[in-house]
Amino acid sequence: MAELLTAGARPLAEGEAVTGEVQRITGLEYRYFTQCVVLPQGRFAEFLHAKPAQRQDLLVQLLDASVYEDIRQRAVREEDAAASSAAFARRQLAELSGADEEAERAARARLESLGAVAGLIAAEVEELRERDAALRAKEQERREAAGLLATLGRLAMPAEAATLAESLRAAADETAALAARVAGLEEREQEAEQALAALGDRTAPARALAVLDEHARLTREHSVAAGRAAEAARAVPPLAERVARAREALAEAEARLERERTANAAAALAARLAVGEPCPACLREVTELPHHPAPADLRAAERAVREARTAAERAQAAHAAAEVEAARLAQAEGDLTRRLTELAAQVSGDRATIEARLAAIEAAEKEAGRARQEARAGRDRLRAAERHAEGLRRTAERSWHDLAAARDTVVALGAPPLPRDDLHAAWRALLAWRDEAAGRQRAALQALDAELAEAVRERDARRARLVAGLRAREVRVPDDAGPDQIAREVTAATVRAEAALHKVREDRARAAKLEERARELEQQAQVAHELAQLLRANQFERWLCAEALELLVAAASETLRELSDGQYELVLGARGEIEVIDYAEAGMRRNARTLSGGETFQAALALALALSDQVAGLAAAAARSLDSIFLDEGFGTLDPATLDTVATTLERLASSRERMVGVVTHVPALAERVPVRFEITRDGSGSHVRKRTL
């Protein structure tokens, strides 16, 4: 096993999956595996020594005989299902009570009768179709006559027909008068335009007048600018003097500040002098301390300097601003002087002459504008009158067209030709003819109504006779049915008769199948019932176990004979107990309980091998043949002689059959006789496996 593990063998399953994997490989369920491959301690010695009743219980467990109870229960369910299905088939068969030969003859007779009816009514239906066609034609004629009468009734004179001619004449007169007035206005407009053109363009005098106005304006501005420039020039010298005074005051304040600083420094130095020590200023020995008055406050002197400096800066800024303003005003005066000089060269003529010419041009422009406006208004009125007259002409044309269209609708009735010179007279002539034609058309319509009523009466009487004849043959046709509907009803009745005949035949065929199906199901229910009764008998389990035990003992006897060198055989006693035939004692039969320990092991092993070989064929569930067996048998209590018998038996079993035999033992004497063994030892680090071979 260690070599297998070190060789890198891959486990097929672990934990809970082991059971399923063993079942897949061996084809055995767990309970069979523990009975035929790995044999638990003492299990087959118990089987050997058990009483017949206990052995039967054990065989039932080993052979899984409980499956036959499952079969019995399945047979009961099959019986119930088959009986229920048979009862259902019988009920369906009862519902088909009318599916017999007599019903088929009646359906066939009905179909033949309807076939004869279809041939008889063909001519009648065709006659009805012809009468219906004639009626439709007469109704169409009547509708056309009614439509012509309605067309005559729709003829009516338009409201504008009576006054349209007078309106056209009035519109023509108004248009002519407006055209003459527009011609006069346009002549006046032309004269005003010529007078305006003779005065020339107003651009030159307007420009000259603008130059005069600009020269006057600049003259006024120059006078003002000259005054401001002179005033600014006069303001500069006083400001210069103010700057000089401010600078002198600043110099005096600064000198005063310097004197005060020196006095304060001297007083501070004198305060540090000592008689007999050198003076820090002259380096001579001080013989007497000097006396200085209390120095003035330096902060007052510094404040006076700051104020003087501020006053000087302000005076300087004011002087500079005055100089800049004076220069600017002088420059502005010079610019105005140049512009006046330039305009003086452009001035031509006096103001009164120029203004008189501009007034004349303005008056001419106003007169020309009034003339243009009046001419434009006159043309607008003329165009409106022309549009009105054109609208009246189009209305007249449309009215004549409508009159012609109205006459065209009644031409078929003999409408007369109409005059083309007077619309009102033409309409009066058409309406007079309309009244005469309407009377004639109403008389014709009454005659058509009488003919239609007679044709309908004859058609309805013929149809009523045909419908009555069909109803006598059980063909339901409505009283107002048309020819096509009558033919369809007869055809539908024929189709229904064919369907009824077909259904009767299908029901008869179905009834036959249901009868056969019911008999089959009833037979199946009977078979299932008998099987359930047989499996319910108490003797079945006893008989099954007896047969299995007989086969097992026969196979085990053959194996025991091989293992014991022909000394022992196993047989069943008269009461079902297992006995041993001992050929060393002249074939004496004795109970298996009398065997020694080694002999008991041989007999139990023979039974285990027989069960291992036979269980696949005896068990209700299928299993595979086995080529290995493992014995977990307790050998620790055996004496040396018995242990030797056990070892010899296992060696003979392993060498005489193609079966691998595994033994789980704690007895060293037995383990040493096993040719290939795996020893398991345990220490503080765990369990260890080691393979040993002889």
C-alpha cells in the first residue's frame, strides 16, 4: 500500500463519496458489499449455527427478498390502475349507445333524401335568381328616375343672377371716371416734379448754410477758449511762488530737526560721562561734567518736517496741474483758430440768399409730395374699382358656367337651349321648363312603383312555396331567404347529414376499439390480481429461502470438500438444519455445532464463499461477479492447532482459485504465513504502513 501511495496513486473518492464509488465499480449495494467482499467478524459462523427460522430471516436480508413485497404492492397498483381504466372505457362505451347499425341506416337514408332534394330545387332556385335580377334592374330604373326627379328639384336660380348685369354696368362707369381723375392727378404730379428739378439740388445751399452755422459756433467757442486760456496762464505764477515758499519752510524745518537731534545726542552723551575718564568724542580726560539744558521733543520737530514736506508736495502738484491746464487750454485755442481760418475760406454768399433758396426748394418738395400722394391714392382707388369690376365679370362667367352645368344635369330629360345675352332671363326659362318636366317625372315614378310591387309579390309567393317544401323535408330556411341562401342551407343540411353519417360510423369504430380495450384492461387487472395473491401467500418466502439455502449448501459443500481434502461435506437435515458428513468417520452425519474451531472456520468460510459466488444470481437486484474477498475474522482466541488449520485453509484457498483473499488479523503467527502483507504500526507521529513479502 505504501508503494502504491508513493507511486502517486490517485484516490477515486473520499469521505461520504466512497460508498457511491464502490457501488459504481462493483455493482453492489453497501449491504451486499459487506456480505460478499469484506466479511465482518463471526457473521458466517452465526449463519452456520443459526436455527432454521433465524437462517431464513438472515437469508431474507442477504438476498433482499423484500423486493417481492414491492412487486406485490406494484401488482396491486397495476390491478387498480387497469381496473380503473377498464371502468373508464366501459363508461365511454356506454356514452356511445346510439352508435349501432340502425342509426347508421337512418343517417344514410337522410343523406340520400337530401341528395334528391338538391336536384329537385335547382330549377326553382334558378327561377328565383332570375326574378331577383329582374327586380334589381327595375329597382335600379326606379332609383334613376327618383334621382332625375331629385336633380330637377335641385335646380334653383342664384341670388345674384337678377342684379349681376346692373352691377357690371355700375362698376364699368366707376372705373372710367376714376381713370380720368387719375390722369389729371398724374399730370399735376409731373408739373410739380419739373418745378422741383428746376430749383436744383438742395445739397449745395444746405452745405453752405451748415458752414456758416459752424463758423458762427466756432467763433463763439474761440472767444470762450481764449478767455479760459488767459485765466489759466495768470494762475501759474502765484502757484510757482507758493512752491518756493513751501520749499523754504521745508528746509527750515529740516535744519531745526537736525539741531534738535544734535542737542539730544549731546545731552545723552553728557549723561554717560564720568570725571577722569576719556571723552568718547574728543578722547580727552573729563575734568568737569558739562551742563546741558533739557533737550526739545524730537517728535514735534519730526512732525513739523513731515507737515512741511506735505505742503511742499501739494504746492508742487498744484503748480504742475496749473501748467498742464494752461497748456491744454492754449492748445485748444490754437485748434479753434485754425478751424476758423479753414471755414472762412469755404464761406460763399450771404445767409439771407442761401436761406431763401432753401425755402423755395422745401416748398417745391412739399408740393411735389402732395401731388405724388394724391396721384398714388387715385391709382389705388382705380385699381380697387378695376378689381371689383373684374370680380363681377368672373362672377358673371361663373354664373353662366353654373347655369350650363345645371342644364347639363337635366339634358337627358329634354332641357331646352338657353339665351346667352341675359343671365336672369336664361334662368327663368330653365326653371319654367323644370316645373313641367318634374310633373312628368313624378307620373313615371308612380308607374314604376306599381310595377315593382307586383314583381315583389310574385317573387315572394314563389319563394314561400319553395321554403314550405324544404321545411317539409326538415330543411330550416328563413322566410326571407334569397336564392343563394336557400342553396347554401340545402348544401349545409347535406353536409351535416354527411357529417352525421360519418360520426355514426366513427362512433361504431370507436365503440369496437373501446370494447377491445376494456377486455384487455380487465384481463391485465385479473393477471395483476392473481400475481398479488400468489406473492401474498406465507409459503412463498419460505419456499424462496429453502431453494436459496439448498443452492448455497451445495456450493459450500463442494468448497468445503476441497478445503478439507475430501473429509467434510455439508448437507441439509430433515428439519432444515445444516449438518456435516465426516468421511473420516465412515460418512457419519452430525450437526455443524459439533465441529472444532478450525473445522468451524472451514465450514463458515465455505458458506461465505458460496454466498459470495451465488448472491449475484440469487438476489433480486443484479450484481457483478467478484474475484476478491476480505476476512475480518477474530483469530486471537484459536489454539495453535486450530490456527494452523485456518492458515492452511487460507493458503489452499488462495492457491487453488483465481480469487484474491485478504485477511485482517492481529495474530502474528497467522500474519507471518501470509505471502504479501501490509503491517500498520502507530507511534507519536501517527500511523505507518509497511509492505512485507515472504
